[in-house]
Amino acid sequence: MPTKIIKPELLAPAGNFEKLEIALHYGADAVYLAGRDFSLRNLSDNFSLKELHRAVEFAHNRGAKVYVACNIYSRNKEQTGIKNFFYEIGSINPDAVIIADPGIIFLAKQIIPHIDIHLSTQANTTNYNTAQFWHETGVKRVNLARELSLEEIHEISSRSAIETEAFIHGAMCISYSGRCLLSSFFTGRDSNRGMCTHPCRWKYSIVEEQRPGEFHPVMEDQRGTYIFSSKDLCMIRHIPELIKTGISSLKIEGRMKGIGYLASVVKTYREAIDSYVSDPENFVIRPEWEEELDSMYHRDYCTGFYLGDHNQTVPDYKNKRIGMIHSFIGKILEYRPDNSIVVDIKNKISTGDTIEILRPREASLKTVISEIYDKNSSPVPHAQPNTHSILKIDIKCSPNDIIKKVF
């Protein structure tokens, strides 16, 4: 008898409420987000306490879960603030809090025992005994260290009772499980406290001690040298292998990414996961999935440590961005019966341009813009960025669908 396939959760980032809406619109089972303090993405918009309450209510009404990140390594002066934060979210009732610091886990178990605890990847969980240790302390799920292979993840999932989670797509930190000190050293902004300036993306040369002022490049092109910069992770071709590990949740990186990125990635992985689980024997990688992920602005893709291929973890010396940065046009705010749509425009679009509408759980559709009107319903040749414009098209679509320009 074939082994029963358990569908993993698809977990998406939500840096603000708009991103939360987009993630759920395109099929995420759960989102991770944060309050204004105590997370590793303090430069993202994040959520006030009032917004957190609204976010949890919005997600729960749609059958989705919300996990709140509180994954900094805290200092003495922050203990009272963290306590107060937990007292506040205790009544908001998110489905879990994401924590790295054992001291914060200690507080969470005291103050919000009714809310699950998920262990952050910052905690560097690399073996099944560590996973079982956290399980016995009351942790429900562990986001495994990204240095693990699929084989190691399978062994952890099968030999411990705890839920497991791992990143499957997005930017990666060059440092071990994200424990980087470069930002703190160069700028005084600590990456482990939500303020990383991403110095791994900067240009570097080496200087020999006896030759001050002589800068020697290491593997250089005309744009510079990027000896710390990692490639972007992309596991779309390996959904079956990921699911067979028994992993509980597949996580997408990107709380600071835009809604165009979020829509494309969530839609693509949603379709791939559903396709495999519904018919594993006949599962194939659809060309449109790879085309969609390639169309976004990204660094070279790799499979990280999952497959044991060391060539996949070599730094991205080129630091080259791939994809069409201006292909994202905007978000549909309203669909009207006359096949016109009100769009929040982010990049210029013109009458006669071909656009692609990303539809959740359905094939994307292409159409030509026949007419454009401004907010006063006056005809115009172009829709300009940061406007709400009316586009006349010939297909049906829905609010929150994302529009891309076809070049």
C-alpha cells in the first residue's frame, strides 16, 4: 500500500495588511507577521496591536492561520516590553508566536500558555535530539536550520514528535542560520534585532596587512566583488522530495518584498503543492511555474543545502538581478460588469499594452488594454504610477488580482 501523503502547510510572509490580503487571496494556508517591535524585520511596515487584531480576525474568517514573530535575541531592558506585548496579544489569539530566545519562550509559557510556540530558524536546530528537546519544553513547531539536507529533514521529522518547517523560496542570509554580525559591526544595526542593513550585498576587496591602501578584488566583474552575497532559494522543481520528508510547513521568505513578488510565489507554490498531492503518480513540473518565478526580479536561483550539491551554496559573485522589475503594474481594486477594472497603478501602462492577470488557483490570462480612464472617468493614453485608474479589458477578474505587463 502506498504511503499516505500529508499535504504540508504553505506559509507566506505578510509585512503589512495589504500583503496579508494578497497572500491569502493566492492560497496561503497561513501567514507570519510581526508587531512593531521584537521581530527580525523591524524595517518592514509590520502591525500595530490594533492591526494585529484585525489581521487575526481577517485570516481566521478565511480559514487561515497567523503566526506572530517575536524572534529577536532580547536584552535585559526589553523584558518588561516583551511581557506587555504578550499580555496584549494573549487576547488577540494568533495561532502561534515565533521565538528564538529561550528567555522569551519562558515568558510566553507563563503569559500566553494558550498560544502555540514555534521555534525560529535563528535557534539553529540541526538534529532530531534538539528537535525533541524543544518539543519536551512545550514548543509545537521548529523552523529547521537552512543548512540541512532533505535527508536530514526526513530523519528529524520521522524521529521526533515536533512539527517541522523550512524555507523553500526567497533570499538567503550568507551566515549560519542567519546569525550574522556584519551589519552590527559596520553600521551598529544588529541583524539579530531586526535592523539588518544587508552588508552581504556590498562590494568587497581584500587588503594585505603589509600593503595598506592596496585593494585586491576577489573574483571581480565590472560591477564589483560580492564574496558574501548568497543566491536566492527556489525549490519549485523539488516539491515531491520536500513533501516526502514529512515536513509540516513550507515557508516563503519575504516580509519586505512587494505584493507582485508575493502573488507570483504563493500562486506558483500553491498550484505545485496541490497538483502533487492530488495526483502524485502523474505529477510534472509545469513550464509556467518556472516561467512565473523567473519573470520576477531575483538573484540567481539555487537549491541551497537541500540536495547536498556544494555548487548550490557558492556565493553569488555576480550579484546580478534577473527578471523584469517593471513587469508588475498593480492590484485590481474593483471589477465592474462592463469588463472595466479599477487598478492601483504602480508602474506606467498604456492603451494597447498587453497585460497578464494572475488569478488564484487558475491559469493566468492575457489581454489587451483597449481604453484607460483617470479617476474622473476622462480618457487618457497612459495610467501613471501611484494613481487609481480604470482599464477597459475583455476578461473577467477579481479584486486583489495582480496585473503584470507582457513585454
